[in-house]
Amino acid sequence: MVLNAGASFASPPTAAVRIIGIDPGSLRTGYGIIESDAAGQLRHVAHGCLNVAGQPFLERIGAIYRELKQVIGDTQPDVAAIEQVFMARNADSALKLGQARGAALVALLEAGLPVHEYTALQIKKAAVGGGHAAKEQVQSMVRWLLKLSENPQADAADALACAICHAHHASTRQRWQLADSR
């Protein structure tokens, strides 16, 4: 299926919009790709984890960029959603997470994708209904919403939840725009 690479929620979409969600991490970066149609129906396309643990830090950052660029090329998303960095317990962890997130952002932006950012609270609320849901709840709800045969790995589930969050937010924005134009 060929998708309009310039798809936007500004006007009613004529085809499904392909969304890539990213859960950045300096050891594992989760990704999840879904499609959302004009009726708000969600369809799973792909998901996985870029596991870069065991490599020196700078090689991990490069691997996140290269591997995510490959995923983008293989799946051809129309839009991206990424989790915002939260305050980590220590400054070193926060800096490493920020650099991993930066590598992911460069891959998304270089591909020309519009990027939308969501907090962990927004993502969990959109996918599970509560902003303080446990990882297992996110995994189970993502499995149910996307009709998967098993729970995805936690980082991939978080990335799929991020994509689901964007689909819900975009659908709401579209309804507001249509109401304003009347």
C-alpha cells in the first residue's frame, strides 16, 4: 500500500496514516509502527527494540541513529511521535537518555517526518486510561488495542503506546479543526 508521505491531519485523510512511535533509551530504544484510518481504527504494522547494550556509549548513539534510519526506510511512516525526556534520578542518566533521544530525533527529522512529543503521563493515559499505569498494564493494553497474539517487549510496547497516543491526539485535533471550519 502506498501512503501519502505528506499526509497531515489538517484535512480529512483519505488513507490510513502511518505513525512511528519511539521510546528512547541509551541501552534499548523501542519503536512501534501503527496505521490509523479516518474512522480511528488502529492497525499494527511492526514493532521492536534497538538493543545497543554492551557497546561503548558513542557507538550506541551511532547505532540508534543508523538502525532507526533503517526502520524508517523499511516502514515508510508519515509522522513520528516520541516520548519526552523525564527527570532521571541522576544527571549522568539524564544526559545519556537525552543523547539517545537526540540520535532518534535526528533520524526522524532527517527523514522529513513531522515529530510530535508526548510525556509518559500523556502516553499512558491515552493507551491505558491512567497516567500512572505499570509497564505490564501498558503491554497488555497495547496487545488488546492492536489485537496482537502476545504482549510486546516493554520498550516496544511503550513505543506502540506513544504511536497510539499520537493517533488519539491527532484525531481530536482533526475534529476540532472540522468544527472550527463550520
